[in-house]
Amino acid sequence: MGILSGKKALIVGVASKLSIAYGIAEAFAREGAELAFTYQNEKLQPRVEKFAEQWGSKLTFPCDVASDEEIEQVFTELNKHWDHIDIIVHAVGFAPGHELDGNYVDVTTREGFRIAHDISSYSFVALAKGARDDARRQLTDYSELPGCRAGTAELQRDGAGQSLARG
């Protein structure tokens, strides 16, 4: 039994064997976690399904992290298989290609910067909100949520004690 035995982890961002998310998923599987995965588009679907299978999972879901509706759908579908989620791995990063070629100040536009932060940063917040909202739908007593104090729902990072989302 590994240190993650019995834990359920959603892995967002596996794109290849070189992905940080690939290494994390490999380690989580080795340590006994039950895994679910998302893929951005149909092109990545067969690749992510193959990775999931090698780690003993059949749980793969489409999710463009720029879409709140797709994020909500991931948790709706995941809810059909799991009664809760313990871990979300967010290993997603993107910037428009033309914003990466040349001097940073010269090539960065306001719109490119916004896109990069929406996909690379805000999407983590959107996933945390999706997990929190899904947990609230499942529970009638919010005190059952991890990190709850006096009936206030707070999902927290392990060990950090800082709230990701407040209810």
C-alpha cells in the first residue's frame, strides 16, 4: 500500500510522456491513488485514454479548461463514478505561439497575456470552484467537507492551511 492508497485524483494536463502531469500520474498510480483524467480535444483523447489504461483507469473526460461548462461537466460525469475527490492536479499551461517568439516586451499583447493567464492560471481556480460546487451538491451537511470549520465550506490545500475557495 502506498501513501496515496484510497485517494481519488483528477489529473488535468496529460498531453505526452514528457508532460509534468504524466510523471505525477505515474507516481500517484505507484502510490495507490485512483486516477481520472481530462483531455482537451478529440486529438488528445486516444492518447490520454491509453495513458489512463496503463495506470488502471477508464475515467477520461473531455475538458477545455477555458470553458466553465466543460469543467462543470467533468465533475458531473466524475460524480457518476466517485463519491468524492481528494486531489486535483492542474498541470496546464498555454500561451499563443506568436507571443513566445522574440523579445517578451515586443511580442506580448494584452489579449495574448489574458489568454495565457486564463488557461494557465485561472483554470485552476475554475477547477477548484467546480470541485467545491460539486461537493456541495452531494452533501446536505457542509461540515462533512474537508477543511470545514463551524459549517463553513472551505476546500484547502493539504498542509498549507490556505483556502482555495470559500463557501
